[in-house]
Amino acid sequence: MYEAFDSERIARAFDLRTPDDSFTRLSGEARLGPMTDHAHDLEAVREATDRLLSATGKLDDTTIAEPSRLPGWSRGHVLAHLSRNADALLNVLQGRPMYADSETRERDIERDAPRPLADQLADARESADLFLAAAAEPADWSRTVTLRNGVTDSASRLPFRRRIEVEMHHVDLGIGYELEDLPDEFVAREIDFLAERFDGHPAVVSTDLAADDGQLWTTGGGTEGGPVVIRGTAPELLGWLSGRRDGSALTVDGGTLPVMPPL
């Protein structure tokens, strides 16, 4: 289902998202859950970055220039985006605008995409290390920070934002790291966010998501119809919600598989 989504829109959506794992919907009810733990997320970012760099280090200048799973983007585009996103989140941490402007952001990715693998890896490592070092400094993690287009969020969620970028775009590289390889805890949190993102959406019927391991989420409900119950593994549910899989591995009761809006 990657073909249905523009690579820029997927990448841009990560920059704008407001993930919040302070609550989880269970059978349509909201209940309190663990608050964001930025220290845990920072360590998870470090581990995810090491996995990605280890995997991409096995490529070469030819394979890095080949298409990624994001339409219109090579693997070099994905790596360039990850490096510039680390810079952008460092800007946010230090009180600067996330990007100078949209045109500069896009131009920087296009500029950096064709570089040799060694340059890509060095940039990815350096930019990631600078972000992690800044995030390790004592700070008021309860403060509100401003991202792109005036979107605001708690500083404590910035590490998870970076984790989303690294984990999901590692999958997008198409080099053997799949949704099933993502940590279970991360998959659950991402599904929770996406379910929240589409909750009440005017184009989505009431939808219940039931993972094989017993986890439940609700979303949609902004238009007539449903409830539709969608069952499958958590990675398959995440793939469908994020536009990375077509939902053919899911089972649907009470209607047809909803067409989810682009991210």
C-alpha cells in the first residue's frame, strides 16, 4: 500500500505528529497508562540508531542509490531525511525553529540524497549523536516546545518522535528490517497514536482494532457506519494504519476494511 502514500507526506507526518502514550483506549473507554518516559525513549533511540547504522553499513554506493519503499525516494533520500530530522529535533530542544522553512528542508534532503554511503553513514551518526547528547543534558522535560507549522508538544515526547523516525524509516529502507522486527512495546505505542490520530475522523467509520495478543484499540467514528472489527497481528495492524501494508492479512467483521486517510 506504499503506492497510495507520497513519501514526502509520510516523512512530513512524522515531523508533525503528537504521540501521547499517557492513555490507551480499551473497548472504547479511556484509561490512564504509563506517562512518557523520555529517558527510556532516549535509550531506545540509541539502540534503534545502532541497528539502522549497522544494517546500512552492509550496503554499498550502488544499493544506497536504489529505490526505497517510499515512492520517489531512494535509500539515500531516507537516510538524508533521518539526518536532517535529527538536526531539526536538536533545534527544537535548544529553542530554535525546527526548520528554516519547508523549501530549505526539502532542498537539503535532495542535496544530501546522492552522497556516497560513507558520507551518509558519517552524517547519520554525527547528527544522531548530537541530538542524543543534547537530550541527555538536564532540562525541564515538562516544558512545551514548538515544532513545524505551529504544532506544540511536551518536550518529554521528543525522544519518542525521534524513535518513530528511526524505527519506521528503517523499515522503509527495504533492507530486511520489517514491521515484525520492531520492538513490541514500540508497535503498541505507534498503533495507539495512529488510532488516536484517526479517532473521530469524518472519513472513518467506528473501528475496533483487535491484535492477536489481546490488545484492543478504537478509532474512527466520525462518519456513519460500523462498528467494524479488524483483527490481526499488531505489526499487520500497524502496517495498515501507517499505509505500509494493504490490510490483506487482516480479517474484518461488520463491514469492509476502511480506507484510511493519508498521513
